[in-house]
Amino acid sequence: MNDSSMPVVDRRPDTSSAICYRMQPARQMFTGGYCSHACGIAAGGLANRMPPCLLSDQQHTVVEFGDAHRAVLMVTPQAIGRAIDQAWEAVSTVRVILNQQPFPMTLSMQTVFVRRAEDIEPFRNLFEAYYGKRMPPTSFIVQPPCGGQALAIEAWAVGGERVEIQHPAVDVMTVSHDDLRWIHIAGVVAPEPTIDAYGQAAALFAELTKRLALCGASFRDIPRIWLYQGGITRNESSLASPALVQRYQEMNRARTDYFEEMQGWGLMNTDDKGRVIYPASTGIGMAGRGLTLSCLGLQTQRSDVRLIALENPQQTSAFDYAHRFSAKSPKFSRAMAIAIGDYLTTWISGTASILNSETVHAGDIERQTHQTIDNIQRLIAAENFARHGANGAGAELSDLAKVRVYVKHLEDFEKCRAICHQRLGDLPTIYARADVCRSDLLVEIEGVAFSRVAV
């Protein structure tokens, strides 16, 4: 019998009553809207149910552009059982998500938010035993998850036939594709906290310079940085002065001195008017007295790649803050957008309830959360991109792939989460308890948005 006379059989399952344990992404950027697996179920068409063998809640976003496929995973185990068991459940959930992708994927970077510092060593041992030589750059941050869990994981993964991955050093990974070379560095830790805040930060940035050199890069290649500081709002004396100074202010002083040194060596990006472009940044508190850094870098010779440093028209630029906020102002951009052809990735710095340079809605978590989201919305809007000379670029809140929400007081968590869900929808999110850089700020939010540039 000729094959053309054979009946066409639809082998897709009847989804009217199906339970699909495929962990569908909460959001898909630049992809088709259908499940990539044999079940043939439309993405989002069924509840994103967890297999009964796993205990972790998860949300993830899938992003495709060029030859690379990326995913960001937010995994939070249930707050039951031993800490090491929760860690195993979280790692198992990450494994399941990656194994369900239609192509092999590798973790390129992860941040692990932990409840207790003493759990870091056993967690690290577990991760190293599981990942082996493929252990991604990892930062362990003592910022307890707001739901009482022992840990939560934000992980980035990448895959694709033409993606090349290298490990120049521990906690350093490079990912190359489409004539782009991404640099992921995490887990850079300052010396023991017997050194004052300025000395810690100076040593940390010196170590960053060494890590960058190991992969043939410099600070000019860094558009996004994260700084986690223990005791961020506490005062201490320094080697420079016996007077008490806030630790965050001393970190800002060291950061400014480092940037000025880099500028002197021609290793800072500048705009077409010769003004220095500062990376997007988050400077947030954590428990203890330590200081940890992670960052994202990009190297390319492509002519269609450009950086767009964004400032909020309703906020004073952090680098222009008055001296009463810090002897040397925080040097960061409110956001850094990376335009690659007609794809736009916008890295949003830690954002809080500030207008001009003043805290607003002191003591009110709900109004501060709304104001923070309003600030992000204005920052990434097309009108603000146009204000920065990038016509056709921009993003909306619906373009966010994930956010982190840092909540100062645990009793504010539920109110803050309700507003975030109302404003941002079903977005991959991790909520962590952390001190913010001002005593009157109750919440800080950061994120990343993926959008297209209108031609």
C-alpha cells in the first residue's frame, strides 16, 4: 500500500483531562507558545504541577535569541525537613527542569540564598559532588528566604548547538555564541571581616581584577555587578578615621576609588561625550560582617551591540547624590540595557522607594512596594529609552523575566508579596530577608527584562 493512502493518526494525547508534569515556564521570551515535548500541550494550557516526587516550588523563564537558549530558574523548597534535604530537593528540581528542555543545558551562574551561615559548607559540598567539573559560579548569600526555607536558588542556564563553555578558574565561566562572549563570575569573597569596610571592598575589587585577567577581560567588560554586604547600615570606625561611619558609605568610598583607578587606566566605558558609564548594580545587606561580589561581563566585536545606561527622570542619579548620603556617592547606573541587534536585555539595579534623592512613604510597606515598582516601570519604559537617545527601545513590566525582592522585616512579607503578584503577575520571584542601604527603606527590587527594539 502506498504510504500516501495511510490514515493520518494524531498521536498527541487528549489534554482535556491530562495531568502534565512537564514544568512549563512561567514566561517564554522570543519563543513559540507550545510545549516543546511530545505531549503537545500548549504552554500554560494546564496547571504547572510539580511531580509528587519533588518538594520544591519552582518558576522559570525561557529565552531564545540567536544560537543560544537561556533559562532562569527560581527554586524554593518547602520549609520542612533538614536543611541538607531541602538543598537536595532544590538541586533535584533544577535537574528536572533542565532535563526537560529540548536541548542540553548547563548552569552558567547561581545565587543561593541561605537561612544560616553554618549551612553554606554542607550545601557547597553537595553542589560540588553533584555538578563536579560543571559546577557553575556560585554565590552563597546569608539572606533567609521569607517563607522560612533553608535555602532558595536563582540559577541561569544556557544551551545550544553552537554554544561554547569554558571554566578559566573556580567560580568563573565564559559562554560564547553568535560572536558574543559572556563572562559569569560569582562567589568573590572579601577577606575575613577583621578588616574595616573600606579595606574589605578594596580587597574585593582587587580580587575581581585578578579573576577578570584569568579570562582575558577587564572591568570595562562588566555591565552588571552585585555586592552583598554584612551589616550594611551599621556604623564602625575605619583605619582612615576613628569616627563612626556607615559600612555602606565606606564601601561606596572604596568603589569610587577603584573606579577612578580603572578610569585612569582607560578601563571604564564612556559615552560619546566622554562621560564614564557605570555598571548597573545592587548593593544589599546580608547577615554577618562579610562582603561578597558577583558580576556579568560581555565581550564582542559586533557593531550592532551597544550599552545603554539608564537613569530615572524622577530620581537623582546615585552618582550625583549629596555628600550627606555618602562621602563618595554610590557609583552605579539605575539600569544597564544591552542591545544586540533588535534584542534588548535590560538589567535593573536594586530599586527602592526613592524620589529625587529622598525616601518616600517611610514606614509603609505597601506604598513603598508600589513606588518601587512604579520606579522600575518608568525606568524601563520606551519614553525613558527615547530620553536616552534610544528610540524604538523599551520594555514593560510584562517583559520582566524574573525579579528578586529584598524585604527588610519578615512581618511585611505577605503584604509585599500580594502587591508584587498584583502588579507583576505570575513572575519567577525570590523573596529574601535583607537589610536595605537606608534605615527607612523597607523593600528593594531588582530584575531583568527581555524585549525587542522596534525597527
